[in-house]
Amino acid sequence: MRAGRVRRRAGRVDSGGRTGPDPAAWLTTAARHNALDALRRARTLRSKLHLLVEPEAAEMDTDANSEPAGTDAPATMTGCG
């Protein structure tokens, strides 16, 4: 009789006397892990979002116009071939 008590304490016992996982506990644990993963993803996105933002068009225009003097000619590749 002791073995039966141990099995019942260790997990759910089905009609065949075998122990199995508790579905409610499994679902609760999986839902908890999914929620924690979502919180981690959101925190990571907030911390990395500034790296994903592209510069505005006005900033890009000023960068394009800031070429050094004397470089009006198009760049050519030499030494190829």
C-alpha cells in the first residue's frame, strides 16, 4: 500500500495505476514562461529601438552635401581586371 501512496503523491494516477504529468500544472508553467518571454522581448525591443531608427531625410541631405572640396568628379575604380 505504501507504493500507491507514493505514486499518488508524486503525480496524478490514471486508471491503469500509472503516474503522469498534471495537465493543469503544465499549462500554468507554460503560460508563465510565455509571459516572461514576452516581457523579456519587450524590454529588449525598448532598449534596442534606438538602433533600428533610420536617420531622417533632412539629416541625410546634409551628410550628402558635406563632401570635401575638389571631389566633384565621380569616383572611378582603378586597378580592376
